Amino acid sequence: MSGFSGVMSVELRGGYETADRFISSLKFGSYAASLGGVETLLVHPAAMWGDTLTDAQRSAMEVGENLVRISVGLEDERDLIDDFSQALDQV
């Protein structure tokens, strides 16, 4: 295979607000309900499941408030690196 991307999960230092601020600061990534597009998509599980799972359930599943799942899209590599760097600088 060639020309494909990947999915990764990261835990940012800080809590729920840090993860939310990071995603909101990106220019190339956007919130998504699923991770299956050609563009870079991000999911903040604590925000999505906040109303359906208790803190204990999320903890048992190892889904912290600071967890962000990223599906890397087909954007230019340098654009993504720069964008993620500037977003991390804001958190």
C-alpha cells in the first residue's frame, strides 16, 4: 500500500479543557464523529461520551479526559506538523 495515513491516540498534559482547546486551535484538523475521511479528523472521546458513560466507566476503558484520537488525512505533511505544533503551543 502507498498513500495511506494512520490513526493514533495521544494524551495531552492537562484535562478536558486542554484537549478541547488543542482541537479548537487546529487549522487542518476538525472534530469528527468517526475517523474515516481523507481529511485529518479528531475525536475527543470524553466530550463525545460525557453524557453516556460515567467517570468510572471511562476510567475502566482508559479513556481519560485528555485523550484525543487523530486520523491523519492526506494534507501536506509540513502543514500538519506546523499546525499541530502551533496548537500544542496554545495548550
